[in-house]
Amino acid sequence: MKYQKLVNEINFLLGSVTKEREKQRKKLKYHLRQVKAEEQKLRKKLEKENCGASRKKLKRELSSVKKAYVLLDA
């Protein structure tokens, strides 16, 4: 009977871990979508911008977004 209790406990814990991991995946996907949207928005602004100083600022922001994307994708 002790073994059955242990097996039940392990199954319960595995189920809990699986649920938490799924929650974490959903959050990660949500953040990835946000980063992709921000990247697209910055690329559109960069295409339209003519001023050198503004372009440089947008490129820095785009670089930061790319770094965030790499961190989330890893």
C-alpha cells in the first residue's frame, strides 16, 4: 500500500509540473508575439524615417528588440 501512495504522489506532482510548464509556455509565446509586433512596428517606422538622428535612434531600439527576441527564443 505504501508503494501505491508513492506512485499516486509522483503522478500528482508530475501533473502539477506539466500544468506549470504549460502556463510558462503560454506566457513565453505571448511575450514573443509582443516582441515580434514591436519589431515590425519599428521596421515600418525605420522605412519611413528620413532624418539621420531619428533613424539611428530607431536602429538602437530595433537592436534592443532583437536582443529581447533572442533571449525569449532561447
